[in-house]
Amino acid sequence: MIRAIPLLVGLIALTAGTLADAKTYRWVNDQGVVTYSDQPPQVRPGDGERDVLIAEALEISGTKKALETIPAHIRAQYDARQTTLKVEDRTRVVRILTDAFRPDVLYGAVRGAFRSNYDAQRMSLVMTQLRSPLFRKIAALELAASEPGAKQDLERFALGLQGDIPKPARVALVQRHEAAVRSAELQVEMAVVASQAVARSLEPVQSTSQRPTGRETDAVEHKLRGQQEALTRAALVRWLYTYRSLSDEELATYVEFGESDPGRWFVTAQRQGLIDAMRAAMASAARQMASAFPPKR
């Protein structure tokens, strides 16, 4: 099974400022002037400016970096399957999967999702937050928490929670954050798509008797979806660990933006882009496999 992609969605819905209320907007212009208004900033970028903003948002939020981890997860999914392929055929399959799930291809699909659902006013508000000092501070914390060397530290932190129980208010904040970004849900969806991608890609090199039946495929998906509750618990521990140096006020500001309209819009567009990217890569891998190997009966 593909491992859960750490911090994949939580890298997005972050903030440095707070909306004063449901009808008040705050932003900072290029001269550093802070403005409050009951109307959102009127931004009407052309295609060039739109693409620049999308690229900057995906870079700052960590989305682009997260995409670089997907090929390794696909390879792990493939390696976990028992196949009787010859060495040269296995090499060819790995090459095809690696090509179909290239980070630049996935990144292009995510950008396409943002272009299709682009909202200039919402993007302006999102960029205000992404560029803020608090967001950059949180982005650095998330980057540190996603490094391979942080795994053991996270495990020690999780064990320590048994004797140092977080305050209910802190737990409530990370629960609200997870409810907003739905990282566990995305991990499950990505795992399902990855499993489907490998299974579909292997069809041309398997005989009819070797291919999984519909019941077996459904069982695999059911097993993956059954892990969501455990992944949600793990996500809460991960958020407690990642944001442990933030004050409750900082974390609350962060969570409030994730729950806001522009925050939800950004998360939704990113999630859709990731799923679209995975499905497009799956279709590409299946086509390449069909061309590279004659169908078996």
C-alpha cells in the first residue's frame, strides 16, 4: 500500500492575518499599506499574472515539493505487488510508471485545476496570507516536520503524549484544522487512485487468470478506505507535533483562515488538482503499457 503523503494538504490553508468578521476583508498592497473593507480587493489579472500567482501559491504552500514524493509512492505500490514478470519486463514497467507519474506532469495537472477554477478575488486574499510572516514561519515548521529525519522525533513526541496530554483547547484547534484540510481523507483517495493505477497498468502484462477480479479490487479499496479513522488520529498527532511551537493565538488564526471562504476554495482546488493529476497519470501509464506489451489472454 502507498504510504500516507505527509503534510500534503496541510501545507495550504495557513494564515498570518485574520478576517475581522464574515463581511470584512484585510489585505496589504505592494507598498505595505494595510486596508480593511467590506468589499474584497478588486484584482483582475491577465492570464500571465494569473499563472504567476498560481505558481507562487503552489511554491510557497509546499504543494510543488509534495508532488515530488508521489513517484516514490507509486514505485512502493508496485514493489508491494507479487508479479512473475521477467527482469527486463519489470524494468520496462517501472520506467513507464516513472514517466507517467513525473512531478512535472503532475504539477501541470494541478496548475490546470487552478486555472479552471480561478477566482481572482479569492486568490488575492490567499496570496496575502501565503506571503505573510506567520505563514512563512508555519511553512518552515511544516518543511522541517516532513523531513526524513523528523520521523523518529515525531514518534518520540507521540509516545510523550501519553504522559503529557495536550490541553483540550489545543486538541480542538488541530481537530478543526484537520476537518478543514481533510488530509486523512485525501491520503485515502490518493492511495485508492495509486492502487488503481498500478493494477490497471499491469493488465497488459498479466494473463486473464492473473488479473484481480472485481471482488478482489473492491476488497482492496474497502481495506484502504477502512484506514481513514486511523489516519485521522495520526494526522491529529502530526499537527500537534508540527505546530507545537506556535501559540494558541497563532494556531487559531491559521485555522480560521483554513475555515474561511478563500481558504476552503484553495484547499478544494488543490485537492481536485491532485486527484485529476493522479487519474491523468494513471491513464497515461495504461496507454503506454498497452503499447509496450502485447495483450495476454
